[in-house]
Amino acid sequence: MIDETLIPQLIWFFILSLYTAAVTLGTKYSYEWMISKNIPQKVAVYYNRKIIHMLAGGVVALITPFIFTTPWLPLLAGLFLTAFTYIPHKTGKIFYWYQTKDNLNDVNFCFMWALIVFILWTITNNPWIAIIPPTFMAFGDGITGIVRNMTFKRRTKHYIGNVFMLPVCLVIAYFIGSKAEILPWAILAAFVATMIERYEYGPIDDNVLITVSSSIILLIGFYL
């Protein structure tokens, strides 16, 4: 017999997948608007990437604990969107309004979102703990990109972005960490995620480092 709670979750699965795809495709219009305002192409692309991070990855992460009772559906949704973003790179026909040929950071974002939510939720059986790293990645890293883009008009790892990232991550840590009953460790994870965001090691970008480092801190706190 089919679990009665599964049907509405499947409906939400498709709604949120379509919403995320709509946000992603919709930023083509914000790209065209920025280009019409003589904003450099690379700057417009980077703004769009951060818009997608927050409106798609961030918003969906915040909604996830309210509508899903299993980590499997968020995992499937994240993997679907990973494929959705990877295929244009593979075919050479990138979504030019938010993707660049020189990196797969947008793909890493989707994959790490799916992987970390699934792993933390499975280990802790607590969806609130599971969404903390992805929200750091979506909103915290999102604000760094916007601030740096406004200041330097190019992609850079200047510390000014981290100055703005920290309060965003601390707010996330306070509210979600309190809900997850892991507040001190969530705050520590916010500091660690903010500090490590400035670093990249080849294909291991800030999306990987933010989520992995903060997840390690949260798991230590969970077990202690």
C-alpha cells in the first residue's frame, strides 16, 4: 500500500524542481536587462549565478524540512538539477546567461546541495541540521559574490565578501541551529564556512569547501 504522505511529497518534488528550473531559465531576462544597461557580460553572468544560488538553492533548502519526511526526494531533485546544469557543459551549449566554460561551479553547487542534505539527514535524522550547510552555501556565498561583483566588477576572492558573508551565516546559524538544537556548533560552522570560502583547489571550489567543512563541524557537535 502506498504511503499517503508520499503523494503530496511527490507533488512538491515536481513543483520545486519546476520552480528551480524556472528561476534558472528566468535569469536569462535579468541577463538581457543587465546587458542593456551596459553591464559587462561576465559581471551579469556572475550576478545571475548568485541570484540562482539564493532564489533556487537557498529557498528550496529552507522549505525542505517542512514538506519532506525523507532525504531521498531532495537527493533525487538535487541530482536531477545537477544533470540539468551539467548537460550544457558536456554538449558545449552552455546557458550563457549564468554559466561559463572555464568552470563547473554551478554543477558543483547542485551536487553538493543534494549530497550534503542527504548525508546529514541520513546520519542525524534531522532535516534542520541537514539544511544548514546548503543555506550557508546559497545565501552566505551568494552575498559574497554580489558584494564583490558590485565592488570589483569581476570574480575575485577579496575578503570584503567574507565580511558580509559572516553576518548572513550567523543569522542562518541562529535560527536554523536553534531549531535543530545544535546552536553553538551551528555558530562555529558559520565562522568556519566564512573563513574557508576564500579558498579553492582546482576543481574543489568554495561550494565543496563550505558544505564539507560546516558539515564536519555539525557532525562533531551532533555526536558530542
